[in-house]
Amino acid sequence: MSLSEGAGRGIAVLGSTGSIGTQTLDVARERGWRVTALAAGRNVELLAAQVREFRPELVSVDAGVLAQARGALPGVRVIADPAEVAATPTGVVVNAMSGLIGLSPTRAALEAGQAVALATKEAMVTAAHLMWEAASLGGGRVVPVDSEHTGVFQCLTGEDMADVAEVILTASGGPFREGPADLSGVTPAEALRHPSWSMGPKVTIDSATLMNKGLEVMECASLYGLPLSQVGVVVHPQSLIHAAVRFRDGSLKAQFGPTDMRLPIAYAVDAAPTGMTRPGDVRGARRGREVGTHLGWPMRGTWEFREPDLDRFPCLGLAYRAGEAGGLLPVALNAADEVAVDAFLAGQIGFTDIPRLLERVLDDTPAGTLTWDTLAETDAWARTRAQELAANGGRA
């Protein structure tokens, strides 16, 4: 993509006041992209600053602050439905809304034929075939924003999926990759002390249990149409290799580079207009100008690779179990994990109670076919069941 093609590109940013959203706007500022719409939650002050700078035509906020936002943003159309923002025509929709709240806007964008740069992992973890049905129905396209999945996308560009033997995602290993061997006594403060990143509490605890990588494994399989057995995980503490693909002839392709989320964001937005309409329909993007000052990034240092310890971190194995079973189990696992993490942070359960609680929820999850209705029903049921278990130390 030439500079002239990239300049002036229209984007809508959902979750504009969060980490990925603000970094997307950093790239928009550098690249000269036109921001046509923003969707935020309750941070009206930051949203107002974004509106003043980027002058979008449409904005959505949480319904609870709708009146406040309309008062703070005169002359701008302000609504309370991010799905309407997602469906409004633009060049690319960047969906960085975390949680199930991001599903409806993703569906709306795909059914409206939009190109979606997707940072909402729950869309492909809990509702993959429903999302691909929406894309098929409306002609929407998907490219992932997550650094690992964008790395896979880049490795697969120009390749035949039939030649792929394995996709490999890297994990930092979290705060307990070096020990202790017994994790039963670790505290929330210790689990929140990530050695590499500064993230929100949910993602940080998921990194400590390796559940975050388990969710990425399920997402990867859904994005690229692979069985779970073809998605591997390796612990790479330096976090410089983001993903690799092993081919049937034994060769490997890896994507590596600086740990700056603006790079996968820029690539995903460039690639989204010709992105995937079905799992594994990978097409590349010609790169625009550099982001930040990484052209002089040195290839130096020691890179390590280790097998994940499933005995110490059973959440990763539970994610494989849920992904292989499919149906409603990924929905239940995702919901129960949110409850379990909150319970651990509140001191209600211990660190090693998290996987025990999740396993009980998976054991109890009723069989059924995934639809939009059963997704919502299962999410609600799993949260209630997980809260019951948490109230009894994760062992009820």
C-alpha cells in the first residue's frame, strides 16, 4: 500500500478509550487516517478529547452516561448503541471492545459488509461459526489485531492452508514461569506483577494462569479453520517472536519484531479490506509507512523456547478441552474464567482454585447447539454456577 492509498482511510474505532483503542488512534494520527466514528464506554472526558482531535461524525457511549456525553459533545451525533456505529459504512471497523459486549457490534459490522480489524477475542472464542455466518451473510471481512494472530496471518500470507502442519503461538510465561513450583499460596499482588507487560487485572491474571494463551489457542483455531491439535504453544520469555507456522515439509516461518501493539494494529487495518471471509482465507497487505521509530530495532540477545508446564498451569489444558469439545463449552469457560479471576482478586478463592472451578463448570455444562440465544443463556448459567462455586472456595 502506498502512502497516498493509506492517507485519509476511514476507520471507526470501537472501544476507543481502552488500550487498543487509544493505540489505534495513535496510528491514525501518524498515518493520517480519517476517524469516522468512535464507540466508548463511560470515560466521557477522554472521549471528548478524542472527538475534539479526530472530529468523528458518530459517537456511542454507555447508556448510563448518554446525557452527559451529549452535553459534552455538542454538534456530534451521540447514541448508546455500538452496533449501529459498527454497521455505519466506513473503510475499516476496529473492534477493541473486550468481553461479550463486543459480539453484537462484530456481528453488525460483518452483516453490514464491513472490513473488521478484530481485537475482541470473545468473538472467535465463543461464537466463531456465528461470526463466519454473519460474514457470509453480509460480505464482511476479518483480520485479527492481536499480535500473535496477526503474526500467524502474516506467516500464512501466500501459503496454501493444506501445507500447514502446525501453528505455534508464543507465551511470555507470566510472573510464575520461573517458580514457585507450588502455586497454591501465591497472592493476587504477586500474580499481578507481570515481568514483561503492564495490563489490566483480568488479562494479567489470565497470563499468570496461561488461560490467556488458552483463549488465544481457541481463537486461532477458529480464525484459520484448524483443529486444536494443530495449534501449539511455546513459552518464549523474550516475547519477540509472536507466532510461527510449521509446514508439512518441515520448514518454519516466524513473525517477530518489537513488542509494540501499534505494529499489528497498522498491519490489520491495512489488510482488513481484503481480509478473511471464511476461516483461513488469508490474503496479505502491502505495508504502509513505518509506525513509530522501529526501523533501527536491533536483532540481538538470547531467545529462549520452553514447553508450557500443564501440571502447574492446567488452565491451558482446560482451554484445549473446551475448544476440542466445541458447542457451548467455550462459552462456559470464558464466562467462568471472568468470575474466577474476580473471585481470586477479591480473596474469595486461591490461585490454584481457579482451574478447579473452571473444570467443575466444564463438567456441569449442559450439551447443546450454539446459537445466539444459547450463547447468552449459557453465559448467564456459567456465571451463576461459577459464583456458587466461588462462594464455597471453588469446591462446591
